[in-house]
Amino acid sequence: MRSNHFLDEVSSYIRSKEAKKYIEAELKAHLHQAKTELVKKGYTEDEAEELAVRKMGSPLTLDRKWTSCTGRKLIGS
């Protein structure tokens, strides 16, 4: 899955426009960082992007990670 599709999927669960902007920016930054590190390890750009998205997990998995880090729910925000 490409990162833009992943971000669209996650964003579709977030009701608050303000929260959506913040969360999208945060996720983009994390995906970019992960992709950059994977490219340095020898992955192609496409492979690195795909792997970075897979490592993020599903929107529900991401919601659990986000909640444990911030104390706030991601989905339904």
C-alpha cells in the first residue's frame, strides 16, 4: 500500500478536521523517516515505502499505539 492510500484510510476514521490535519502531518513525518532509514539500508524507494506502511499496521493497530503513547484515541477523534 502506498503511503498516500494509507493516510487516506486512517484519515477516513478521524472526525475532527483539526485532529485530522495534525495526525496526518505526524504520520507523514514518521513514514518519511522510516522510508529514509530503509532506503539507507538498501531498499528501493518503492520497497521502503511499502515496508514503512506495513510497519505502521492497520488503522486499528495504529489507534492502539497512538492511544498508548498519547492517552488519546486516534480513531473517532
